Amino acid sequence: MTVRQVAGYLNVNERTVLKLVADGALPGVKIGNQWRFRKAMLDTWLDDQMLGVIPRSPEVSPPAPVARRLLSLATCFQPSHVILDLKADSKNEVVEELAGLAARLGLIRDKTWFVGALIERENVMPSATGNSVAFLHTLQRHPEQILRPFMVLGRSLKGVDFDALDGAATHLFFVLGLKFQELYLPWLAKLPQMCAQPETLRILMAAQSADAMFAALSDAERNLAQPLTPELGR
């Protein structure tokens, strides 16, 4: 896609597109003196903005989600959803290990499908945002495959090369099981804010038990002190 096509797709002017890509906020590649874009990467970028896993660009406002119900962290995540020390040494092994946990917990219908869907998304755009954290999720929502919305968390004490934006090893891997195309779990938007708190990351890395990691995330969620909206119908 060209700059003009992207501007039309995002409903912004071409200057905004050029500013976003020059700042490194929008994924694109320069061929000669012309920028080119892949629609799949733009869709992933918009998806991540809606989820809050990357900072939202003020120039681009994703479509407002339809009415949804607010789920607390505890509704989708429990201590049993944690792997304290991943054995994985590579990106694919991390995905396999965490998908295996989701399968054992009965959160997904087909582990093979989930592994493939997560890797497909990684091939479009890496989920490691830097600061030792990655937020993995699928490109599309498949209600028939995700039995209920969930999060599983894996920690690698040694760290894994996950193509992070800062070039450093990644230690904390949040895998998000999203059931619907719209932003169904508003608390997901809070995860990056929670993980941006140095004290939260320190506690998560030092925790000796899954219960301690769960408590650290629950405390971080409460400390955000963001007003909650009433529960709404799907």
C-alpha cells in the first residue's frame, strides 16, 4: 500500500501517515524515497492499539468497540495459569509451552491451531514490546476455538530472544485468549500500564510462586485506580 492508500484506509491525511511512520509508530518500509505498507501489518497495528499493547497514537482513533462486558483480571486469570520458569529457549518453544498450558486448562479447543495462530501473528509483527515483556494473541478472533476469554503467563528467568523492540531478551510472556473481534476484555488495555511499573516487574521476576505473581498483577490492577464501567451485555 502507498502513503495515499494508507491515509484513506486510516481516514487521516497523508502528512499524519508520514509522521507516524517517521516516528517509528507505524510499520512500513522505505523503498527508494517511497514508503510502502502491508495491510496485514496495519491491521495488526490497529488491533494492538485497540488492545492497548502499544501506545495509542493520538492521530488515529480505532473504531469504538460495541457494547461489551467488563471482566476483571481475576475472571480470566488465576495462579494455575502461570508457568514460573519456562523451559523454552526459542520463540516457537515459548509458544508451544504456553499453548500447552492453555490446552491442559481446557481454555482452547485445539492446541495445534492455537500454536499456529500465535506464530502467524508473530510472523506479521513481533509481540515483544520491550522492557522484558511480550503480549501474544492471535490475528483474528475464533470463538469456536477459544472456549472462554483467558490469559496465561509464562516467565523465563534466563530470558528468550523474542525480537523485542529494544533488542533485549524477553522474560515475561502474556498469552491472551480473545474470543471476539471487538475489544471484549477492557482490562487488557491496562496490562501494559501495569507492566510499565518497575515495582510490578521487579516483583514478577522475583516471585517464588504463582500465587505471588497473581497477587502482584492484582495489586497493579488496583493501583491503576481507573474507574470501572458497569457490566454491559455482549
